[in-house]
Amino acid sequence: MQKVELKIAPKDWLYIIIIGAFFGFFISLCFYFVSYDLQNISTIVFSTSTAILISLFAFFLITISNKFILPKVNKKFWYLISFVFSFLSGFLGFTFSFLLFSFGDFKILHIISPFWIYISITIGFLTFLVGLILHQFISMKYKNEEIKTQVLETKLKALENELNPHFLFNALNSVSELIYQDQKKAENAVIEISKFLRNAINKESLITLETELSMVKTYVNIENVRFDEKIVLNIQNFSEFKNVKIPKFSIQLLVENAIKHGFLGKPLNIDISFSKNRIMVQNNGKITNIVKFGTGLSNLQKRLELQKVGSLSSDILDDKMLFTIELK
């Protein structure tokens, strides 16, 4: 049994309490039609309130069990402890309701008072059975969510693995040429490639804007080995947004795309700016009126969609190519 199976979301508890209230209401209708003496509103109030109280006791006791007891004991005792707390939810819920309503004049209490303790025990066992079914349902729900998460991570890793092989190929070719031309530059290039790869192998698919921009700077330093410092990177102050999470390689891919499709042999200025929900990457290189999303841009668009982070769009602004990541 995995720890995630012990978690019941607040929304699930709300559903449980609402279902409990309806269950109590329908049970009260059974009492209502069984005996003429029970055909009054107090029967419905008592039965519905009892079901709600049992649900609330279950919420309180099972929350305590999951947070403070089960994580500290051997897993082989989990079912036994769960049984005890589920039983107590029904037993104490009914007992508390009976004692609470005994201060009023409820016909149904006069009928059940001689054997209320047996009813409490019976409801305790019924609560355990309901809890067992609920546990299986919650377990299946979270297992299904876990499988979906694993599938999503697999898709993201597959998409990430599509990135940068051609960049590394070009970078290593440049280094091999520099070895004979300028050994100091070749050494610096190898250091930059090492820095880039160290960040690239980070297992997290979402990283902070600060980390992504650090990778972008390293990437441009490496590319400038080939382009003789003609790639000029201008980054707007981003201190306000530095902790915003974005997909790894997102801005780097847009910068790479600008270099690959926009470089015309003269200095290429790449401007990166930010607003509350936007990351804008603009360059003064070649203008493309109709932008086709190839492997790289399609890859980024898919990752933005899969991670439910935002979307990607392109435009021409002030005679410059502009790519915008719209964040949700």
C-alpha cells in the first residue's frame, strides 16, 4: 500500500459528507413509512444529522490516523488500525447523535433507546465496510492519477530528449576547430558546454526563470564560438519573475530558433523581455511572414500544453520576429 493511497482530498471528504447526508435522509424515509408514529419531521432531522455526524467523525478520526499514526507504524498493521478507526467513526457518530438528540422529544429515540448500544455497534461495523469500499475507490483513483502522471512524465522526457543533439554536434565541431586555432577559446568553450550539460540533465521538467536564463546565457556563449561574438543577448531585468516556473529549454529553444533561422551574417540582437503572464523573445534577423512550427517549436508547444503552463505564438513587431510564451 503506497502512502498516496492514504490521502483523501478535501473535495472527496465534501462528497462523502454530502452522500452521507442523502443516505441518512433516505434511511429516514424508510422509518417514516414503517410506522405512523415516526411520520414527523424529527425522524428526518435525526437520521440525516446522524449520517452527517458519522461522516464528520470519519473525517476527524481518519485524518488523525493518516497523518499521525499510520506513517509511524509498520504497514502490516495499517488495515487493523484502519478497521478500528472506521468502526469508531460509526460507533461514536451514532452514539454522539443519540445523546445529543436525547435532550429533545424525538419519537424515534423512544423506540430505539432500549437497544441503542447494539445499533451503535452495528453501525460501527457498517461504517467499516463502507470505509473499506471507500478505501478501494480512493486507492484506485490515486493509482489512476499516478499512472497518468507517469505517462505525462514519459511524454515530457521523450520530448526533452528530442532537443539539442544538433546543437551539441555543432558546438563540438566548433571546439575541434578551435583546438588548432585558439586553445584558450577551446578550453572556455568546453567549460561552457559542461555548464550547459550539467543544467540540461536536471530531471525537473519545470525550472525557474532564473535557471532557464542561466542556461540561455551559457548557450549563447557556446554559439558565439561559431558566430564570432555576433550573437548579442539583451535580457530585461527579471528579478520580479525569477521564481516563475517554465518548461526547461523553453526560452533557450526560442533563442536557438532565432539564431538558426534569423542569422544573416551581421550582429543578431536577441531581446528577451517579461510581463506578468508573458515571456517575449524578439530578434532583428530574417523576417518570416508565415512561421511553420517545425520540430523544435512544435516540441515546445506540446510541452507547454502537456504541463498546462501556457501556449506559444509568433508575430512580427517593429520589423522584428517575435515569439511569445503566454503563461496561464
